[in-house]
Amino acid sequence: MTERMGLLSGKTAIVTGGASGLGEATCRLMVAEGARVIVADIQDDKGVAVADDLGDAATYRHVDVTSEDEIRAVVDEAVDRWDRLDCMYNNAGIVGAVGPIDEMPLDDWQFSIDVLLRSVFLGSKHAARVMKAQRFGVILATSSVAGLQGGLGPHAYTMAKTAVVGFTRNLAAELGPYSVRANAIAPGKINTPMNADVLFGDPEALDRSLEYFKTQGTPLAGKPGLPADIADTAVWLMSDRSAFVTGQTIVVDGGLTTGSIEGAEAGQGRFANHEPLLREGGRRGR
Ligand SMILES: NC(=O)c1ccc[n+]([C@@H]2O[C@H](COP(=O)([O-])OP(=O)(O)OC[C@H]3O[C@@H](n4cnc5c(N)ncnc54)[C@H](O)[C@@H]3O)[C@@H](O)[C@H]2O)c1
């Protein structure tokens, strides 16, 4: 029997924020699909544990995504090591500054923008430097449903995630002629340490947050948003199966941004009840 070729067989990648949550799940699936990956993060213990668990196909590197020197260095290391870079996944993030706009300290706003947006600029810049020359590659970023609708995240977060959507389109336009694709993913509410921390003040409280996400964050019954849902999309976007997809922000939110009611019982969706035909002037029926 011939061995199954993975979706990412032979491909090489850097995943920022790879030590936890969506990035970790993506690294794990990438390796299962045949890729070699540098897990880049600032949570060293967690990152080392993930890379060790994944064996020879993964290496951990301490990379602060706000540092151009550190991003440049990890991209150069990938090229030295593999002679190519197939994918750069700019995924690292934080919730950042929260609170009302009129009380938000500028420094907190700036710090948040640096982690969430400067990082995507830097990762894309240095990946593009390599990918333009090699004439292939995929640049991915994690945006958010907060980048698509108001009221779903704090201000700096929303500004950065919205900018990622536009930047992704621009990148795709510039890099398409070099056969380099650029896409983003807009996750909805996903059960990761970030959200466990927001909900319960404890990034380790994933069992509790899983219970919460079983009924909140999606109109889909019995389907919480899981890191694997994002990993599946990321791997597809890195693979040749998405060869004609570029400049897009793929929404993976269980229908949250459709405006459907979260956690509604079957038959209780908006306008799903048995009201008769509603007509002009308050008249009903035919
Ligand atoms: N979880 C969700 O519901 C959700 C929804 C939409 C978007 N996102 C986005 O997904 C991405 C991943 O988030 P997550 O939910 O997996 O959270 P997470 O906290 O589990 O993982 C984020 C990782 O980014 C790393 N990181 C933070 N600052 C960094 C820095 N300066 N340099 C390098 N690494 C840094 C953290 O150490 C952590 O390992 C983020 O960009 C987040 O905004 C998450």
C-alpha cells in the first residue's frame, strides 16, 4: 500500500503564536500533514513543549513579533535550514487594551497595535522578501470577526484586525504576479487560552470555557468553536488545494456574523416561528 501524501508534504513554515491556542493546533495539524515548522512565540516553556512533542519536524524559536530583528532572523533561519519558505503564518496575538475609548491610555493602545498589526506587517515584509525571489509561497494572518463587525472586540484589537483584512487584499494584489498568495482567517469565538482568560481570568480554564462555548458564540447546535476548526482552514490555505484563493479573509465563526441568535433552540431563530404572513398596515395573512 502506498503511504498517503499529506496535504503539506515537503512544505516549510513559520507559525507565530505557535505555542498556544490556534497557532499550536495549526502547528500540530501541519506536521501531521507532512510540513516542517518553526514554532515562533515568546512563551518559551510552552513552545519548547509543543515542538518537542512534534519531533524532528518542529523547532521552537523565541520570536517577539514586534521586533523586526527577531522576525528577520527567524525568516533567515528558515531559508538557511530549508532553502525555501512555503508559508508564513502571522498568527500571534493578544486581547490588548480594553475599556472605553475616552479612557484608553495611548501607550496601551500602541502596545496592542504593535503586537496585533506591526507584527503582521513585519512578518509579511520579511516573508515577501524571500517569497518574491523564490516565486512561490503563502502569507497567512489571523484576523477576527472583530475585523468585520463592530462591538465584537476592544478598540485597538478591532482596528488591527480590520486593518489585516485590507492589508491582506493589498498584499495579494502586489504579490500575485510573483505567484505568492496572501489570505487571512477571521475566527469567531474559539475555545483557546486567550478566551478562557477573558471569560474566567484563567488561561488554563479550558474545560470551563468549552462548556460556555457549547451554547455561546454560534447558532450551530452542539458545536463549540475549536482550535482545530481554524487549523483545518489554515492548512487548507497553505496547501495547493487553495491555489486559486488569494486576498481573502475566510470567516470561520459557526455563523456568528450571519446575525443568527447564539444558542437559540431549534425553531427559535429570528423569523423562524409560525407567525402568519405579515403585511402592510399591520394586516396579516393572504
Ligand atoms: N480565540 C479566539 O476566539 C480568536 C478569535 C479571533 C481571532 N483570534 C486571534 O487568533 C490569534 C491566536 O489567538 P489564540 O486565541 O490562539 O490565543 P493564545 O493566547 O492561545 O495564543 C496566542 C499566542 O501568541 C503569543 N504571543 C503574544 N504576544 C506575542 C509576541 N509579542 N510575540 C510572539 N508571540 C506572541 C502568545 O504567547 C500565545 O502563545 C490571535 O491573533 C487572536 O487575536 C482568536
